[in-house]
Amino acid sequence: MRSKKYIFLISFFLFLSFVLPSQQAFAKKVTIKFATLAPEGSTWMKVMKEMDSEIRKKTDGRAKFKIYPGGISGDEKDVVRKMRVGQLHAAGFSGVGLGEILPQVRSLDLPFLFRNEKEVDFIEEKYFEYFYNAFEQKGHILLGWAEIGPIYIFSNKEVRSLSDMKSLKMWMWEGDPLAGALFNSLDISPYPLSIMDVLMALQTGMVDTVYVSPLGGISLQWFTKVKFMVDIPMAVSAGAVTVTKKQFGKLSPEDQKVLKEVAARHLRELTLLSRKDNEKSIEVMKKYGLKVISISDPAKVEEFRSVGVSVRKELTGKLFPPDLVNGMTKDLDGFRETNKE
């Protein structure tokens, strides 16, 4: 009788293994609608397509991206609204879009906070878990940082000091509190516009000055309407990819793990490639006649940095919590002390 019982149990488990479908076989196929301002053919799109391809392969097609490039889904604020109602599920954001979801992430965009790429990497790695948890509370999963790059002033007038900026017709990304505080500190009345309207504003002369990464200046074609670039970066624009927690939750735990691991690796690659592309973009623009204005006087450089300190003080406690900003600046001071060379 005992041997017959064992035979029955073995037969039953074999039936479960070979006849009944696995949990993965029942897993729902999930399409993640992804939006970005990056145009077709850009490094951003190349890496995103490679990431999508690997995710499809490793999940046997259970997870895939449908990508909407070139701003066809609207400005970043439009994209955030569409994500809230489920029309879109994921996006590649600059700090402005990220700040619509989580205001304190704009601490990474503070003017003149970072002095080199090593400092950026140090802070983003150290504070990743903090921001991951904060985004999750807002209904988003942070898949990884995707740096936009250093932000420079591009103008049709020469800018060699802070006083030169007072006569500029400066564009400001509409509704950006960080840029608003910066220009308030500089005593500048900017022209708030959607990023989609800037090229026309440059063409008509409504504005004569913009701020953007070199790669962004080429991708958006703004560089064709300006003559000068100031070589001191105002900030290093953070970027990241998030997916709504609701859509992420439709994936099986195994596929969630794949998405996180693949995205983290590709987005790190994207950051490194973007840094190289930003350097190349400056050389390309120079060949088209752009003149780079070098500010090497330590006193003038310090003058610019002092504006960053005043913006930090103005927005701490309003846009981001004091503990976060104080912790980041303290950690940066320690990092600089350790890496003096």
C-alpha cells in the first residue's frame, strides 16, 4: 500500500510540473507607454530601444515599452498629467518633470552645487535609496538616473559677469520654481514659456537668451539662433526614468526584477554616453560659429557661485527639506576634502 501511495504522489507532482502551466505562463503581458523629449535618432532613443529589446527578450515578451519620442506627448508637465490618468506609464524626465512629481528632487539641480562629474555620481549614488523611497510614496518607481548634463547660458549677447545678465531677454521654463528663484536672485524678469515654444521665441526675438545642455541645444536646434555660450555651467541637470507604480505592479515579481536590473544598467550607460555627447556638442556648435566665452577670473566665478548659495537658502524649507540640502552640502564638503587632488 505504501509503495502505491508513493507512486501516486510522484505521478501527481509530475502532473503538476508538466501538465499544469507555470505561473510565468499565466503572467499578463504588460506594455509600458514611455514618453521623452529626446528626438528619434538621438543617443537617448538608441539606449532606450536597446533597453526595451533586452527587457522583451529576458521576459519572453511579457514586458515591453512603446516609446513616444520627440515631445509628441507634450511638455514634461503634460507627460506627468498623462501618467496620473494612465494615458502614459513611464518617461525620461529632466529635473523639471521630476520636480512635478517630487519637488525635493530639484535639490540635485541647485545652481553651482556641483563642480565636477565625480561629485554628481557621489551624491546620486548616496541618495538613490532616499529618492527611490520618496518617489514610491508618490506612486512612481525610480528606475535610474539619466543625467541631462551641464547647463550653460546661450545668448545673442556677450555675458562676462553677473551684471551683464540684467539686460538679457531670458527664457525660463514655465512654472519652474528653481529657475524662478535663480532669476529673482539675479534681478532678472524672465519670459516663461513651454520648452516647445522656445525656438519660435528665439526666431522672433521675444527672447535672446536660454539655458540648456549642449546636447539639448543641438537636439532642440536652439544653437542655430544664438551666438555665444558662457563656459561656466549654471548647474548639472539631473535626469531620470520613472514608471508608475500601478503599471509596474502589473508585472510579476520576476519581471519587475528584470526591469529594474536592465534599466539601471542601461541608464548608467546613457549617463556616460550623454557626458561624451555634451562635450562633442560644444565642438560641433563651435564649428557652426558659436563663440564660447571663458570666465576664468576666480572672483567672477565666485560671484556666480554666491548666487547658488542665495538660491539654496531661499528654497530650503520651501521646495525641499532642510535636512536633505544640509546633508547633501555636508557630504559634498567631506567628499571635496577627501578628494582634494
